[in-house]
Amino acid sequence: MKKKITIKDIAKAANVSVTTVSFVLNDKGEKMGISKEVIKKVFKVSEEMKFKLNMIASSLRTGKTRSIGLIVEDISNQFFSDLARVIEREAIDLNYRVFYCSTGGNDERAVELVNSLLQANVDGFIITPTENMKSTIDRLVELQCPVVLVDRYFEEQDVSHVVLDNFEGAETATHYLLKKGFRKIAFVTNSSQLIQMNLRKQGYTKALKEVGLYDESKILDLEYHISEEERIEKISEFLDKRSDIDAVLFGANYLLLAGLQSLSKLGLRIPVDKAVISFDDHDSFRLHSPSITVLSQPIEEMGKKTIKLLMKQMSDGSNYKVVKEKKKGSLTIRESV
């Protein structure tokens, strides 16, 4: 029978005391003045020896489960799956587990997920909030649960967040279309009150108003909770009725995925008949012929910063100072403009 690895075995292999190993594995290393080099060494040895800390016993003793609840809109959307991959990688490096959840943009589902993760005693939350989730976030703050919002936030709420500079991103994309000679530029978005979508619309609007080309009829606001077929149909109707449109900025990658099918349905060619740009990249956009120009979010940077802020909030407790981080996007030029 294979011998069970214990904390004593880890201590011997790392050439440190049993107490040091216990502090490190129970996330008390820095607090107890243990050097980063020793902490790293203990984690490395424990990983090499395939040591598994008894999470239930540890949780009862320390009140921590070394777990994080990650709640996003849709884990199948490439933006969120790529972001989750970075967050999980960074969390694993710090010896944390991540529980993934998707709200589907549903407020009730979001509340249920938060309650379930609270019952699971996760140590912190990373959340992409739904439209009416502010009171739930307020409750987490009242409960003194570490929480960082990602991708979107509530303006009147004092909670740490990491987001794209959506206004600047939309302005940049619209300016690029103008620079390329397009004058009748449409914007396809959804009609929610989510801050990031509103800021994208504002950035688009400002860029066109500055050159006297803004036309409200060239904005298509779609309901979020409609089927893909309905989305394709509504975009098709919109483009068919406004045949003078020469370029379209799509407010999210799932909107362009529907838009590509609408353009194909109408027999319209990219970029000959309509130029297109989308917020957020997608694997299929690189493979599409012609390839699609996108306003990319710095996913790697955002994921790392989110984990860093959550860990600092966990360690600082009531002394933690709220950080509101806004990251610049970048225009990835391809063939669709």
C-alpha cells in the first residue's frame, strides 16, 4: 500500500519546520513573516510530492477553503472562457481552486449562484454582474466577502473592478472606419442598461457627432434574451432596410457571429458591400475569409490584475483600499475593413 504523504514529509524534503509548512499551506506564510522564496519552495515540494491538503479539516481550522467563485455571463463565450483560463491559471499558481458559473444574463440565476457559493464557503468572488445585481454585490460587501468585478460594474458602487475602457474602444474603432472613408456607419448592440454596452454606444456616438455624421436610425438595439435565429432575422431586416449603410460596428462578438450569418443571407460581401468591426475577438474571426478586424480586450492583463486585487483584498481585510482599474483595448487590423 502506498504511503500517505504528510506535512512532516513535506517539511523534511523542503528542509523547513513542520510549523512553517503548516503556515504556508494554510495561507498564513506572509503573515507569519516567512520569505517568498520559502513559501514558493514549500508549494513546489508539496506539488512534486503530490500532497493533498485535507480541505475540510483545513477549512474548519482556518475558515478558508482556498477556493474562488467565478461568476460570468456565459462561460461558452470565447471572451469569458479565455478570461477564465487566465484567472484559473493564476489561482492555481497560488494554490486556489476556481468554481465556474454562468448567469446567462439572468438576475435570479445570479443570486442563486452567489448563495450557493456562499454556502460552499468560497474565500472570494470574481463576478461579471447581471443588469440588476447591484443589491447582491452590496450584500457581499456587507458580509465582508472579498469581491472583484470584471468586464462591467455599477457606477455608484464602491467595489474594486477591472474593465475595458469601453468608451475609448468604441471611439477608436469608429475613428478607424472614418479614416478609411466610411461615412454611413451603423452600430449593432443590445438594449440592456449594462455599463459597458452604454459606454460603447457613447463612444461610437461621440466620434460620429464630432464630424456631423451621427444618425440615430443607424443604431440597432437588440434584446439580450432572444434566440440566435431572432438575432439573425432582426439584423437582416435592419441592414436590408438601410441599404446605404457602408460599415457596421458590432458591440460584442456574439452579435457579429449573428451578423455574419445575416450578411450571408442578404448576399452582402465583406468589405466590398459592408465593412465590419467587432468588439472582442473570436477564433472564427481569424479564420473567416475575409478575416475580421476587432477591438480586442487585454484578457491576459485583466485576468492577472483581477486575481491580484482579490488576493490583496483577502490579505488586507478591512484595511483594503478599493481599486478601479480601466484597461485600454487594441484594434487588431484584419481584412474586413
